[in-house]
Amino acid sequence: MSISYKNRRRISLLLLLVGLPMYIILAVNLVSLFERPSIFVELVIYLGLGIIWAFPFKFIFKGIGQADPDHKE
């Protein structure tokens, strides 16, 4: 089942405005449960968590910046 371009744009906006801030709060709280590592290790942890967040939604964000392929003039 394919999601229409318009719905993918709406879902991606919702993910960026609501989902990403919630994920950031969750990631910071998760890292703060342990003793604070060095800055480099902490940076690697946050980069890894950022990449992990992006992969499940790759199909939604793919092509969102392009013109609507279904729009006919």
C-alpha cells in the first residue's frame, strides 16, 4: 500500500514538529540515567540515536522536497 504524496507531507511535518522533540527529550533522559561520559562519547551516542531515529521513517521523508508527482496542470 502506497501513501499519497500529500499524506506523506503531513506525516513528515507531524514527525518533525511533534515526534522529533519528543525523541530528543527521551534520548537526553536516557543518556542522563548513566554517569556522564566524555564529550566525544556523548556526541557519538547522540549521533547514533539521531541516525537510529531517521531510518524507520526514511520512506516517508523520501522525495518530500520535490514537486508533487501527482499534480497535473
